[in-house]
Amino acid sequence: MKKYILVTGASRGIGKSIALKFASEGYHVFLNCRKSRDLLCNVKNTIKQKGIGSCTLVPGDIGDPDDVRKIFQTIHEYTDSLDILVNNAGISHVGLLLDMTDEEWDHILKTNLSSVFYCMREALKDMTCAKSGRIINISSMWGTVGASCEAAYSATKAGIHGLTKAAAKEYAPSGIQINAIACGVIDTEMNHNLSVEERSALAEEIPFGRFATPDEVADLVWKLSDTPSYMTGQIIGIDGGYI
């Protein structure tokens, strides 16, 4: 039986790796992003050219509840309920808390946290009826310990941790598993603004001595999707021993 997964922020980095991994395992992947639609089409073409699975583009701003409802209308043309939702989309903001504008705060909150709530809300309607389903939220180690000059980003990730734990308790009686992955430093475009010297210094702080690859996170998501359903409400770290 065909299985279905929605991956948000699937145009690059971790989201792209997750999408390709699940497509290679036979899933039908719903590919979402807000702006980088050319890159999203490239992911779709890779899946089709390699013959590794099937996919559907569902572009839209998942920080907008109306867009999320439209995305799920498309999903319902294929299936009554997702098997897996991966909330991966997110942005960073580096700077002093006092320098952050109202607009910047609202934007990162909407993109990183509200989007997770909106997608979970729609997915859980169907999963509750099906009495099955898994939600995996991609978060950050900074949601656990916080990061200087990344107060807003840390706050959104801490919010994901709280939302994950609370929703896991609420929907466990319906047989739905909800967990989060707290990523350390991953070699994605989010970290490409660092200079060579900064990257080297940061790598030295990590006990494993290097950044993780997006494929390593995707492999963890795949393994987590096949764990016993009794494992729920967990924040699983992949940070090379950093915290």
C-alpha cells in the first residue's frame, strides 16, 4: 500500500534530503516550500529521473493558515490521511535581541513555530480519524539550551519542543506518535554565511569535530519513522556531542 508524507521546506538542505530518502523508500512525497519553487521543481525532477518514488508539489506559505488548508486540500486528492508529517521549514536570525524589530520577531515566529502548529492541526484531523500517523518536527539544540544572539530563533525552537511534548500526550490515545529532532550544526545554507575561519572554529567546538550532513538527519528521520509508537513526546538530539 502506498504511503504518503508531507515535507515542509523541501527545496534544499535537510528537507531535500528527507524528501529524497522517503521517495527512495517508495513513499509518495508532498514537497513544500514558500519561495524557492525552481529548486523545489529540481527535487521533483530528481525523484522522477531516478525513478525512486513519486511526488507532488504543494508550494505555499505554511505560516499562513489559509495556505496550509489549501495544501491539505491537494493532499486529500491523493489520500484521506498522511502517514507522516515532517515539519522542517525554518529560518534563522542572528543579532542582538535589542536590535530586533517587531516585524522580524513576527516573521520568525510565524515561519518557525506557527507553521508547525498549522500543519500539525490539519494533519491531526485526519490522523485522529485514521487512528494512526507520525509527526516529526525538525528543531534545534538551541531550543534546549538557547544561543546568544539567536534569542528569537531559540524561542521558536523551544516552542516546538513544548508543542511536541504536549501534542504527543494529547494524541497518544489516538495512536499517533509525535517527536522532534534537535539538530546541532548541520552543513546547510543556513550556515554558509560563516567565513572559513568561523566554520573551522565552530567545528573545533563540536566533540565529533565536524558539521553533520543533511543526509545524516534524513537517516535519523527515516529510523524514527519506524520506531515503536510507544516512543512519543521525545526530543532526540543529533549534535555530535555539542550539548
